[in-house]
Amino acid sequence: DCLKKNPRARPSASEVVERLMEQIYEGRRHFEQGESPFRGLLAFAERHADYFFGRDAEISACSERLRQESIMAIVGPSGVGKSSFIQAGVIPRLREGARWIVLRIRPADDPLRRLASKLVAALKGESGSNPVGSAESAPNPTPVVVKIGEDSPAPRTRSDAVRELYDILEKTPHMASVYLRELALQRDAKVLLLVDQMEELFTLSRDESTQAAFVEAICGAADDPAEPVRVVFTLRDDFLGSWANMGESAREVLGNVMILKSPDSETLREVL
């Protein structure tokens, strides 16, 4: 088209740029003029998957391992990009092959209550647990009845449900797996529980009994690879000892670790 004799029949410079960008990105999202693809120190979220580069081999390896393993720890130094790797790399890759509900939490200062709150929200069909490829294209999920305690009346408010589920998890942490499987069944999807920045369990939480219950809940949340539930958590490598000291269940999980190394110079060039 650019070689046509009639200048008016030739595409404009902006049209040429647009066509070239379509070829370069092959259907991936590209940036408008003035928009930067660089996140700086901010983590990449799932919506940034189209411009997350440099980890293809690790993404493929992690996605394949999650087919066979029900729980995995992503371990690496601070700043290596563990959160971005999971959110903008692994989760979009998993969504290519199946419907996934992703429940993402950070432990903060009350990890067990955060887990209870996230489970209640998902079971009630609230936002933040999307079973399709992107939040923008998701249909409204069908609400699910939260059954907590067969002999007790149904909680009247969300805070009641969170409080009751918190009490259940505190006494029997492995009940988390029951609610996650129920969620997968009711929504006809696989469930990924992502615990980001697990080191907060040791830096922000001070209650040892709550710490122990949370670790048991996480370690037992996905104990059968045949079930449609997976657990992934990110952990700074300097907290591996603290995690190992949380008991036998925590040490067993360390058999399913993926080490995320700092990118080499060739990978950094690909990123740029």
C-alpha cells in the first residue's frame, strides 16, 4: 500500500504505525501515546498481563506443576517480582485452559480473619473472585448460600458470617478446604487461593495461635491434586526458616517450592 503511485491512496503515517503495532503485538494490548508500560516499583496485576515479559519459561513451568501439585510456594528475594509473576503471568496462563476463581489475600496483622472474610465474600458471590478471563468481561456470579454450622441459624449479616467462620477455622483450620471445594462445585470452576507476601505472617502478626491456625488452614486447603483447588503463596527467601519452624505441615509444603531468581541481562533486555 505504501508503494502505490497515487499519494492519496497510500496509508498515512499513523495508519502505518497502527498496522505495524498490530503485527508486533499479535493481538496483545499496546499502549496509547503517552502511556507508559513500566510499572516501576509497583506490582503487575492480572490486567497488566499483556505487557508482562521476561518470565515465559518460569510461567510455563509453574503452570504445568500446578496441574500435578495442589500447593506451591513461590520463593525469592525481595523485589524479584513474585507477586507480578503470579498475577500477570501464571494466573492468565491458567485461565487460558479453564475457568478459575482467584481468591487473593495478604496476611497482614490478622491473617485468619482475612481468610474468613475472603471465603465468605466468595461464597456469597461478591466481587473479587472472578471465574473468567478478566474482570471487565465477567458476568455477575450466582450468589451461593453460606452454610456455617448446621445446628446454628444462618448469620444475619456478613460480619456475623465472618465471625462464625473465623471461629470455625480457629478450632478446625482444615475446614478451609471444605469451603473452597464447595465454592468450586457451586461455581463450576477451579479455585486458586493466592496468599501474597506470606512474610507478613511473621512481620505483622503477633498472635502465635492465630499464626499456627492460619498455616494449618493454608497447608490443608488443597491437599489432593485431584480436587479443583490450588494454593499458591509467595514468600521472601529470608523467611524460609520462619516458615519451616511453623510445624510439620509447613515443612512438607517446602517440597513444592519454586525458586524465582533475579532476571539475568538477557531477560532484562527482553523486558525492556
